[in-house]
Amino acid sequence: MSDPAQRPPGTFKVGTIAGSDVLVTTSWFLIAALIAWTVAPRVEQVEPGLGSLKYVAGFAFAVVLYLSVLLHEASHAYMARHYGFQVSSITLHFLGGATQIEGEARTPRQEFLIAVVGPLTSLAVGGAALGLWFVTPDGLLLMAVEGLAGANLIVGALNLIPGLPLDGGRVLKSAVWRITGDKLRGTIAAAWTGRMVAVAALAWPIFQEPLIGTPPDVFDIVLAAMIALFLWTAASSALASAQARSRLPALVARRLARRALAVPGDLPLAEAVRRAREAEAGSLITVTSGGSPVGLVSEAALVATPEDRRPWVAVSTVARSLEPGMSLPVEIEGEELVRAMTVTPAHEYLLVEDDGSIFGVLAATDVERAFQDARNTR
């Protein structure tokens, strides 16, 4: 369950489904009001004489429509949980919905199934509503069934368009990943396709009349621009993230480690520095009398200590006690390394072998420098 203080601003909880909080953004009320206003003339045509209640009926239709969107998102959540992923929330917003899944698919199959189940759910809802159309009597209920069928069939089909952030983009990503064995290549391909879809969405009003016989109005143009902006921004974000991740293989803890010298915590800092230089070590570790590491000397704190004071200062005074998360396996690398450093921010980390022996120290500045070097060489 999400803590109210941690929820995105402008959202509130309306319930729980698939073990996840269902959040609604304030922008949803704008689209609900817009749907109510758009549907009202049709309501008046089907059920004359309702007066202002036609807007209430239109709002009720918006609620029913978004319940089907919730089913779409809940199917993503159920499939993600099936594969062991945490789903923190499902959010209904202006342009539909989003499911916040913690972590990423580990295989192309997982990526494909988690993505495709959403559009398939929408198509199933649309198909079921279409079947009900044949047995539903005339009136507002039939109008709602028609709208539900049409909306879900369109949503299901559009979501299968192969471009991020649409579900079809994740399907394309899984296919490229499966063929090439490279997840990042799949993301990049789907992100570029998503950008092309954004351009097509922006250009839609130009082709609307020739294709469907309806000239675009101001609403059509504004909506197309908003959808295009959303798609372009999300696709570009996915592309930038993939390009950044492509540099992560350069971050190998073993290769970036500094040789470390273990010293007792009560040793004068000047003597510890002398011994480190003699041993050509780039870092200092404080240990107990039994040799167990207890702290890492901060490079910044050491540099800030004047040389004339170092003979009178114990090493432990410029060392940070080892906390959970500051001791990492020497084989850690790439995205896993970045994630570990994000969870436990520190200037230095202790690197240990599988048997628990000390390998060296990893400085955050060295990791950042390696990342920048990898970016500059691409």
C-alpha cells in the first residue's frame, strides 16, 4: 500500500485491486467532464426530456468507460505479480491509465505477456460488450453498451501499435530482445517507433477528413497535439534511459576498485597515510584487532585534514562506519551496481570476495568518472 505522503501530487486513492492502490489524478475529472459534455447530445437524442440529467448520464458513462480502463491496467498488475514483481499502484489519468511495476522483466517472454495482456483484456471487454449489443433493448443502456464496445475495441487495437510507451511497443521490444538477445536494442527500437507514432498522431487531423470523412475541429487538433506530446515525451525518455544503460557495462566494480590498506582505527592518520603510500594503496580501511573491517576512510575528510594535524588525529576520526549496503560483492557491475549505490549512498564502498575476504574499495567518484568516460567515447 502506498503512503499518502509518497503518492504523486494531485492523486488520491479510490480503492485497491490486485493488491495495489488505485489512484485517480485530478486531471481525470477534466476528461470525465469532457466525456459527459460530448455524450450529452447523444443522451438527449436517445432519451429526450432529461434536461441537465443528460450530463449526469454522460458522467456515468465516463465512469463505466474508465472502469474498463482499470480492468486493462489490473490485468498488467496481475500478470506482473504472477512473475513475482511488486506493483505499487494503478493510476487513472487524463489519457487512460498506468501501472507502476517495480523492476523489469527478466526474459522476453515475461515482457511480452505482461504487455500484451492489457490490450487483450480491452479487446475481450469490447467483444463482450459487442455481444451484449444484440440482446440489449433500445435506450440509454444500449447507448452505453455501444460506447463501451467501440471504445474498448479501439483502445485494444491502438495499444497494440508497436511503439513505446504503448503496450505494443513493449511487445516489439520483447520481439527484438528475443531475436537479438539484447534488451537495450529492443528498447531503442521500440522507442524510435514510438517517436514515429507520435509524429503520426500529430499529423492525424490532416488526414482525418480524407480517411473517415469528418473534418477536424479545434478539439481534434488539440487532442492530437496532446497525445503526440505524451507519446513523444515518453518514447524519448525510454530512449534516453536505454542509451544511458548502454554505458553501464563499463561499470565493473572489480576493475574500478582501489587497492586498500587495512589499519587499526587508533593509528595516527599521518602514519596510516605513510603506510598507504608505501603499499601503493588508494584507500584505507579501519579494522578491529581481529582484522574485521569496521570503517572506510573518507577521501574528502582525509584531504580536508591539514598535514600538521594528521600525526595527532586517529584514522577512525575520518572514517565512516560500515553500514548495511556499504559492503558489496566484488563481482557486482552495471545496473546492479548503480542500484546498490542508489539504495545506500556513500563516498566509498567495501568490496569483498565470495569468501568474505577484502578485495578493495570502490569510490563513487571513480564510478562516476567511468560512466562519463563511457559516454564520451560513444
